[in-house]
Amino acid sequence: MANDAAVVAEGLVKHFGDVVALDGIDLTVERGQVVGLLGPNGAGKTTTVRILSTLLQPTAGSARVAGFDVEKHPDDVRRAIGLTGQYAAVDEYLTGRENLRMFGDLYHLSARYVKERSTELLEWFDLAEAADRPARTYSGGMRRRLDLASSLIAKPSILFLDEPTTGLDPRSRLGMWGVITDLVNEGTTVLLTTQYLEEADQLAQDIVVIDHGRVIAHGTAEVLKDQIGGDRIEISVSDAARVGDAVGVLRPIGTADASVDGTRILMPVTGGSTVLVDAIRLLDGSSIEVSDIVLRRPTLDDVFLSLTGHVAETEPAPPPAGGRRGRKEKQS
Ligand SMILES: Nc1ncnc2c1ncn2[C@@H]1O[C@H](COP(=O)(O)OP(=O)(O)O)[C@@H](O)[C@H]1O
Ligand SMILES: [Mg+2]
């Protein structure tokens, strides 16, 4: 039910001078759900999250978070949400524990509660040992975890995570995924932005793909893959001289012309896994020996390429040499 949803955005538009950052974004996150807002750099992810977390006002459109209008009741919205930005908002000169205390003060929480909650969060985020060291001695992954822990000090029911793993090494990324999964299992609603397909695929039940401030696709990873179609069978024949015969034999199950690369044939098909059985039967009937046969479904990368016309980033950028402050933002 729309009214009951944790986040509902309708027709969000945001202009920065001449720049149209958002051009009519619709978005719903049901309670307890993880939605992935997937898009390349400059797509409008951060702008969306900033509007939903009341840091920016939309030029047009409206949004409700936790049942409250973001423009009419920003204080109620803020009380219900946690926000972790694209860049860790950690005070380098404070220890991990002091950073958490600072956030507790911002939320006017009692000292006793903050003390207990901090200890709990530091344990959970694997920061207990480093708790009394200044954050400037932390690795990139530890800073992100501390940043996320800070946003959880007041136990928000809705969490906005803006590119929580951008710039992290693969191991820290996995750690972050684990923590996010824990949060979701505890019932937290999460809207997560990412430029990584794999991350959306791993964490999000529902994926909203945006580009140039517009929603260009929406659905589960499977639905998105189905949308562009494009299953194909890849067959390698043992005898190069029989490639032509094999293409001829397979023609009845193909939905378009096959392409051939050495002894390997790529045949576009539809019909799911039974088509594989048909292919094997046809080849067997012509005594063509097959060394390998596999049905390939499109990947989320294929989806992204087909929707946006450009390839998504699949690997994080290498960590900057001079810490996060040295990181250069790439704009597309
Ligand atoms: N404060 C701002 N002033 C001017 N342009 C902005 C501002 N914030 C964002 N933009 C522009 O809006 C577009 C969307 O930006 P953003 O929401 O940060 O994208 P993403 O987070 O997906 O990388 C980009 O073209 C960006 O340059
Ligand atoms: Mg951003």
C-alpha cells in the first residue's frame, strides 16, 4: 500500500541553475525492503537521497518518508532516518567512540544511552579494538563502518546509504555488505545508491535504474534481465570442419543469426532451459560432437549497457593515495 510505504517519491524534479539534476523521479520503498538506486556518476543518486533526507528541497514533486512529507515535516523525517553519505563524515581527530558520542549529542540522546549504544555498535561493526584510537588512523573500510555506526546511534527505522562501498577494497566491501544484510535482517528499511551492478544484485530486492535524472528501468534483477531478453546458447564443437553443419542444424531453435568464432557458436534463443535440451538433441541427431554447451542469460551488466548505452563500473576505483580528501570525483 503506497501510504504505508517507508519512502514514496513522486515526480521529483531538481534544478541547479541550468542543470537538471532530477527530471521526474518516482520511487517507492516498502517497509523492511532494500531498494537499490543504481546509476552512473551524475545520474542524480545523491540529489535524490539529499531530498529524501530533507537536506535539499525539490524544485517540483513531493516525497514522504516514514509517512511524513519531507518539506512540511522535515523534523519528523529526520527523527526516523539515518543517512550515510558518499564520503564518510567522520571527524578524523576524534576517536571512534568520541565520534559516536558527538552524533548522540546531535540527536540529544542521554549520555547513558549513547554510552551503551556506542559499545554495542563498535562491537557489531568490528571497531571495538580501535574504539579509542583517533579515526585518522582508520582504514577506509573502518571509516565507512564508523560513519554507518554513527548514523545508527538513534536506531533509525529507515536508512539511506549513498554509495556505501565506493572506493573500498573488495574485502572491506564484503564486510560492508555483511553489515547491511544484518541491518536488513533486523527490519531496517534501506535505500541504497550504487554504481555497482553487483552490489545492487547482491543486496537489493528491487532495483531502480536511473540515468540523467530519470528512472529508466525498475524491477528485480531477474525482471531487468528478462526485460532485455537476449538468452543465448554457446556451443563449442570438437571438429572445426563441422561448425557450418552445426549452425545449420541449430537454425530451427535460433531467434536470430548465429555468430561464429573459431569452433564456438553463439546462437540467440528464447525458451529457457528446454532449448538447451533441444540443441543437444539436434546436434546428437547429426552426430556432431560437442565439447561444450551452455545457456547464457544476460547479466545485469548487459542490462545496464542496453539501457544506458554505456558500460557500468564493475570494480571500485583504487583507494586514493592521500586518503579520502585526495579523491577526485569523476563526472560523466
Ligand atoms: N549543488 C549542485 N550544483 C550544481 N549542480 C549539481 C549540484 N549537485 C549536483 N549537481 C549536478 O546534478 C547532477 C546529479 O548529481 P548527483 O545527484 O550528485 O549524481 P550522482 O550522485 O548520481 O553521481 C550532476 O550533473 C551534478 O553535476
Ligand atoms: Mg553521488
